[in-house]
Amino acid sequence: MSRVYLDHAATTPPDPRILAAMWEVYTRHWGNPSSIYLEGQEARHVLDEARAMCARLLGALPREIVFTSGGTESDNAAIRGVALAQRARGRGTHIITTRVEHHAVLHTVEQLQGEGFTATFLPVDRDGVVDLGALEEATGPDTALVSIMAANNEVGTLQPVAEAARIARARNPQVVVHTDAVQAAGAMDIAPDALGVDLLSISAHKLHGPRGVGLLYVRSRTPFQAIMFGGGQEKERRAGTENVAGAAGLAAAMKLAWDEMPARIEHTGQLRNRLLYELPERIPGTVITGPSDPDRRLPNNFSCCFRNVEGESVLLGLDLADIAASSGSACTTGSMEPSHVLTAMGIDPDLAHASLRLTVGKDTTDAEIDRLLSTLPGIVSRLRALAGA
Ligand SMILES: Cc1ncc(COP(=O)(O)O)c(C=O)c1O
């Protein structure tokens, strides 16, 4: 039986059209873009084209795009790069973020706390939406940076980023605003001007592109300093010989995602809604996590907790039935700690242990959702019987 892949928030299968674009670069334009001879100049041209494409899709300027090794590096660079530059200008040492960010953001902020910065981790409501009143209260003259994700990777909650940016700037006009748009990219308008942000992170492998490639958008004149040192690549903002094929892959991935966005939203939304409405009917004791209003969460995200079962056992049962799913964040799978996102949302830790995230993709079919819906109830009831529940 063929496998059913329902973990597109973890990573996405590479699209052959993107692989073809990258293969062309690997085989024909493999020079170092810093070299002055023909091979180098050809590679430089490919890199420039990729940058121009990414910039155009974001409504940005090419010089505002910094290619990175993925979402994690983009988040690290945004937070460290801005925090250190703001402090050097005497513009404060206070960072505001939320309790439900990806660890790439949370652990970077925690690291900076050990280097003399202070931090506020904003609370969220039961749906995972950030408390804007708490943001307003926390923002002060010492606040250097606000980082709020556009959409959550575990429960799909969309955050009011534009409103948050307005609130923070009204309190302190020198505040710099970053958003982690790794999950939101391709699912909604993430143009930095629309979101009102100064920095924005994207990762290619969530868009059917290559692993280990991403970008950081940095608005012109934003205080920012490099966190990697070496050559002067990326206008001194990110040292290291450029991943030209990767950048071409990211540009191709974004172009396809942007071109196909309405169709992908429609398709994934329709499949996800089947999960949202049919799964609780088939499995008593299902608690939906994240907003129950489909318009307030990512179109491809379904997440829930089951009463009286262990989440890992559900995942193993699904895997044996040839269905790939996740308990939430790929990074916390295998750890005994309940997810920090579910805990921040006020979900009881016992219930949070039995979490399941199903994320569909552009190539997921109705038949695959049928298979999930007919397989999962049996797995959950067998586990409940074993546990004597
Ligand atoms: C919201 C969010 N931010 C950052 C990352 C990290 O991106 P990458 O895997 O490209 O390092 C992820 C990946 O799961 C994510 O979901």
C-alpha cells in the first residue's frame, strides 16, 4: 500500500519543477559568484535573478533579500542581528516575543538574556492568539525588537502581526519588528509592507523546495549586523560562498507557491475542513487545538488532542498503517515534555501529551483523507482499550 504523507508542516516533498531548475544550476552554472571570470559571472547572474524574483514576490527591493541556510538561521540572524545593532546604537536592550514561537526564535532570545538583554514572552489565549494588550503594556522606551510569528507551526493559528506592529510602534517608533513567516509563506499574503514588518523569515523546504535554504528580508535602513563572519557576501550581512542552486530553488519554490496560492489554499482548505468536521464525529473525546474557525488558522493545518491516549502511540499506529503524521512540532517529537505551544494555550499537560497534527499539501487527495478517517478511529479505540480507558 502506498504511503500517505500528512506532515507538510514538517517538510514537503520536493517538486520536480524546482529540482529541474536546481539541476540546471548545478550542472551549468556551478561557478563561484565572487569569481571575475565567465563561470563566476554566470553564477552571479543566476543569483541576481533568484534575488530579484524573491524580492518581486515579496514586494521588496533585491538588496533587502539575504539568502540564508533556512528558517532557523533567518530567525537567529534577525533576532541577534537586530538586538546587537540596536544596543550598539543605544536603542534599548529589551526584546518582546511570544510564548508560542518556534524554538529558533525562543532559544535565540533566551541566549541573548544571558548576554545582558531582557525579554518579555507574551501570553496567548486558548486559540493561541497573542495578547495585544500585553504587548502594548510591555513595549517601552527600552524595547529594541518585537518578534511575532505570522502563523504557528503546531496549531496553525494566524497572528495579528500588522496590528501588533502598529501597537508597538505607537509606543516606541524606534522598535524593529520581525516575523517568522516560515509556515505562513505560500498560504497568505506575507508582503512585509502588508504585515508592517522590518524583517521576515522564509524557508524553502516548506514550499516543496530544497532543505537548508531560506531568506531573511531586511528592510532598508533597519539596524542590523551580521552574525556570521568571513567573506563579504550578501552585502556583508551573511558570510559564506553563496548556495546558488539553493537560491534558485527557493526562488522557483516561491514563484510556484505564489502563482498557485489560490488553488492550493482552496484544495488544502477543503481537505483540512474534512478533518476538522469529520474527525471529532468519528472519535469521541477529540479536542481540537487552535482556532475552530477555519479562517483563523493555516488552511492546511489540523491539530487536536485525544483524551486517554498517548500521542506517540497514535503516531506509531498510524505509521504502521502507512500514514505519516506528527504530534506537533517535529523538534519536540521524541521528547517527553508536552509542547510549549499547547501548554501556553492553557491545555492541560496530560491532554497535551496526546496531541496530533495533520498537515495536508497540494498533492494530498480525498482518497488519502478517507484512509486516515477510516484508520484513525480504530487505532485510538484500541489504545484506549489497552489503557483500560
Ligand atoms: C515556524 C517555524 N520557524 C522556523 C522553522 C525552522 O526552519 P528550518 O527547518 O528551515 O530551519 C520552522 C521549521 O519547522 C518553523 O515551522
